[in-house]
Amino acid sequence: MPTLDELACEHCRPLRGREHLLDSAQTGRLLSCLPDWQLSEGGLLQKEFRFASYAATLLFVNTVAALAERENHHPDLEVGYGRVKVSYSTHDVGGLSRNDFTCAAKIEALIRI
């Protein structure tokens, strides 16, 4: 099982097809590396982040957007005053892939800076 730092050092790969879909055991192992991330009832990898101001919220959103562009793996973002919910799923595999956990780990690395 990778550590959070090892996962954050990975890069997303183009994935298409159900052969890249993670099973529940793989998902559980990777989820244990990510503090406070959860699986939604709909099977999304999610975490809500809180911020002291709207400006800090938007800085986070723009940083995550830049990371998503660099990795070519884009989360759904739900933005409100002082909060952002980040949700990952890989549409091309029909659920969660390694890329989802890699990007979540990269976000965790950003937050720790």
C-alpha cells in the first residue's frame, strides 16, 4: 500500500475501460491513505475543505483547477462561502480509478504546504 506522499508523487495516466475500475479492496486500501476523504453513497471520492474567507476559498479552487489541468483529471467542485467540496470519479472507467486517489493525494499535499 502506498503512503500519502508516494501517491501524491504519481501522475495520472489516460484510463479507459472497466479494467481500470478499482475493486472495493483496492479502494479501501487507497482510501486509508487519505485523511478525512470519504466514499459517497454514489461511489464518489469526496472531501469538504473549509476556509476563513472567500478569497482563500477561490485561491484553493484555482490551485485545484491548475492541478487538474496539469494531470488532465478533473474533479467536480461545489463552491460556497468558505467551503469547497471536491468529488472525484473517473467517468471513462465507470467509477473510481487510481487517478482519483492520486489527485486527492496531490490536494492533500497542497493543503499541508
